[in-house]
Amino acid sequence: MDTPPLGIDSPPPRLLDRVRSLLRLRHFSRRTEQAYVAWIRRFIFFHGHRHPERLGASEVTRYLSHLASSRQVSASTQNQAFSALLFLYRDVLGRELAGLDQVPRARPPERLPVVLSREEVAAVLSRMHGTPRLMCALMYGGGLRLLECCRLRVKDVDFARQEVLVRDGKGRRDRVTVLPAQLVPPLRAHLERVERQHRADVEGSAGFVALPGALARKYPSAHREWPWQWVFPATRIHVDAATGERRRHHLHETVLQREFAAAVRAAQLTKPATCHTLRHSFATHLLESGYDIRTIQELLGHADVSTTMVYCEQAVVMVS
């Protein structure tokens, strides 16, 4: 890259690039980065493409009111937009907007989670096949979130201890959860097939996988090693635009969501069940079986036990 002549400064980074850089510096997730940038862009468009430096608390309040009244977004969506704008002004622009702290946060409705009975879980899983069925069974058996299941790597499955290590879960926390004994044989068989596929990929000048953070620089050969591969890889190989490597991504979450939705319809359930319902059902069934709330909190990876206590209320409702 050519060095600019002395005395000529490179142009300052654009606002959204500054937002992205600071979010990455503070290790926000890529999804949070995408959401924050999108909300800031919408905020700028809403105010006629005026730079946020020329806007203040009144414009922020007007935009949030627009989201609530005209767009009728959910409370969680409105709060995410608020957080994005707070980050923009406080962290990126270095401005404290007077009165912004008094803007009320939208209060989400207090709803009990949807929970399936053991019979309903069995009915849904019996109408699924192959990898999607194994993934949903693992989500139910270990209380995994959808993306936590999709992003499992081979090294994070411990057959000897019958444990699954969930890395970088919600809130960027690691945790250990259970691997049910009945899933050990099918998961072993699945990984044997995946390992054969990986060896064939390597022989065909592929077999690479994306690594988190700076691990690719720290361990240059790890991105082709078996322990770092996805437990549930995609069916197709793609070429990474940045590196030119022929990689497999993990199975996309929408594949699992479609399969699960089809199984719910086939089982003729009336509950609005999603993949996340399996996690709710895992927690509730453990509680019904006599597990203490602190153990369930650790298995779910909740930072606050009050979040886990919701399942106590759900168990009471199901019993009554």
C-alpha cells in the first residue's frame, strides 16, 4: 500500500465505520454490530440524512416515539434501537445528551415461555429425520440455544464425561451442559460420517473452517484440523472472499427452523412452538424432575437466577 505524501492526512473514517471499529474493539458480537449499525443508519435517514452531531436528545426521543407509535415495533426492538443510539452518542461521538437518561425504556410484556410436554417433544422429534432431528434432540437434551447448537465444534463434545461445552454463548459466557446418554451413539455415528467428509475435503484442497478471534494467527494450521471443525457442517463448500479458502460453514439455522416448523405442523400441535421452545421445555422438565433452580441456572447459562425462576411459574401452570 502506498504511503501518503508527508503533510497530507488520510480522510477521517466515516461515522458508521467508526461505530463498527469501536464495537469490534469492545468485542460485541457480529450480530449486535449489524443491528446497531442498521439502527443508526435508520435514525440518520429518519432525520433527513442529517449528521447525528447536529441532532440531540429531542430527535432521539422523536425517533423512538415513531418506532413505538407508527411502526408499532416490539418493546425489545425499541430497546435495541435505544441502546444503539446511546452507544453512538456516548461511546462514538463522546456526547452526553441531556435528558436522554429520562427517556423511558419500553417495558416488554411479561409472558410465560411456551413449553411442550414430554409427549409433545417426542411427537415432534419422531417426525424429523437425519441431522435436523439429531440437532433438535441435542437442543432439548442439553438446553442449547439454536445458534449454540449450530456453532458446536468437535472439540467441545466430551463423550467420556457426557458433557457439551458451549463457548461464547449469550452474554459471551462459556458453560458446560449435559450430553444425554441416549444421544451418544447417534452423535458418535454422525461425527464419524462428518470426519470422513472432512478428510475428503482436505484431499480436495478444501477442509478449512473459520476460527474465532485471532486464533487463525495464533494456530496457523488449526483451521484445517479435525477438532476445530463444526459438529454440524453445511452440505456445500464455499470460497471465503477474504482468504480464498474453500470452507464449510456450519449448517444454517434457517434449515433447522424450517424442519422444526414442518414437524410441529405434522404433529398437529396447537402451541406456537419454535426451536427455542426445546430449551424452555428442557428447563421446565428438569424442574419437574426435582432439579434445584441453581443447577438449572448453570446449565442454561443464565447470569441472573430471576431469569431461571420464570420456569418455576411455568411448572406451576402446567401442573395446575
